[in-house]
Amino acid sequence: MATVTPQMVKQLRERTDQPMGLCKQALDQNEGDMDKAIMWLQQQNAKMGVKREANETAEGRIGVSFDNAKKVGAIVEMRCESAPSAKSDQFIALANEIAKFAATSKAADVPAMLVEPFKERADAAASAAGMPATMTTGKGTVLDRINETVGVIREKMILQKFKRLEGGIYGGYVHHDGTVGVLLECKGAAANEELLKDVATHIAALNPPYATVADVPADVMEKEKAIVKADIDNDPKNAGKPANILEKIAEGKLRTRLAEIVLTEQQVANEMKYPKTTVGAALKKAGLEPVRFVRFKVGAVAL
């Protein structure tokens, strides 16, 4: 049996981020074989996940990742059991890694993504450690990667949902507490990262239902126009005014109402940075046009 040295335990710890005692046990159980020890740890972490399967996951964090060179982006919602764990460095790193993976994944849903090979973390970790990118950890699935963090924090963790976008120009924002995140897609000549982040921040705060006026369903638009008409008809000040004047009043009132529900019609939330400027105007000035956005909030029910 090979002698397990403190250096070997330290190396396994660096490669897996698992507790020192568990790393020592893994090496002892596998006669000092590093790759077998890593596989043993993966098995223990999977058992931990199964053991906590019935636990509630009410806390969590949103992760956002995009690559404008590749024209892809993704947003994920990761869940865990407690607020302290949701704010831990390990869980934040997990959410970010899963979001980055999701941006290049072809999986159609969560179950399909969980069984995909998770290689990127292995390559990055190996590079940082000056090792070849062929280590066993990270050669497992996305679920194995999640279970690694389960093994560290000892809580149930799940990938609740994700959304992948491609073919556009992307910006994103995650609120400081991780509970709200936005992935914004635009079309245009080039990305303006600062502006796109500011608009994504605006969406996170105001949560408009629609990106553009064209996105407003016909029945909703007709309802808004009816409300405006009734408002004008019931105002005695409008009695006797010419039709062209009433039309202009109606247009102004409709714009005001649309500003409550349409992103491009809203004043940018950061008024000091963008005084008296709508989101649509700010983007247009930068040569950008919004296409769509995805806003996730931890615990929110998908509509």
C-alpha cells in the first residue's frame, strides 16, 4: 500500500476543494491513487446529494454569462437550502461556472444538461495548478460538478432552470445579493458593455413585461387605447377640442401608459448618468436595438 503523505492530501484538496479529512480518507481508501481518490470523492458527493434529496431549496443565486465574440449568453438559477450557503464563495463560483457552461451547451432542458460532460472546470483548474488538462475531476457531468459543492457545503443544491440565447449582442447584470439577474440581447454593430449592463440593471429593478412596443400583444394594446380614449372622453376639458388635438393628446397618454410596461419607452433608471433619456434612445445612440431579455428571480414561478 502506498504511503499517503501530507503533500498528496494537499494536492487532492487543491484539485477538488474537498475537506482535508475527506481527502485523506479518499487517498487511504484508494492506496494513494489520485485519480481513483477523485472518483471516490465524486461517489461520496453523489451519495450526499441523494441523502439530502427531500430537503427544501428555498434559497439560491442567479448566474449570468455571455461571450459576444461567440454571440452566446445564458442565465441560470441555482438553488440551495440556506441563505449563508447562497452567499458563499463556493456557491457563487458554482452558479457562475454553470452559467458559463450553459452558454455553450446544446441541452434542451435541465435533465439533459445535468448529464453533459463538464470539462471546462477541469482544464482551468489543471492550468492553474500547472498540470495537464486530463485530471479525473471535471471529466464527470454537470451534476458531478454540482455535487462537488454539495460535498463541501453539505447542503442540497439544484439547477432550477436556465435559458440560453444565441446570435445577438449580450449584456447582463446580477444584483449584489444574487437573487435577481438579467440577460439582455440586442442587435447592432458592436457591444457597448457599460450601456448594456446599465440597461440590464434597469430591467432588474423595474421588471418591464415587454422589450419593445412591437412585443405588446394586440389585445393588451387595444385595452390600453380604450383606457386612454375613455380618459379623454370623460375629461370635460377636452369638450369641443379639434380632432387633431385630441389625437395628439391620445398619443401622449398612450406613450405614458406604454412607459409603464415597455422597456424602450421607459426613462433609464440611472437619471444622473442618462438624464431625460429613454432606454430605447440610449441604445439607439449606441447603434443597438433590443431584441429580448430574460429576467430570473430566485424562487419566482415561471409564467
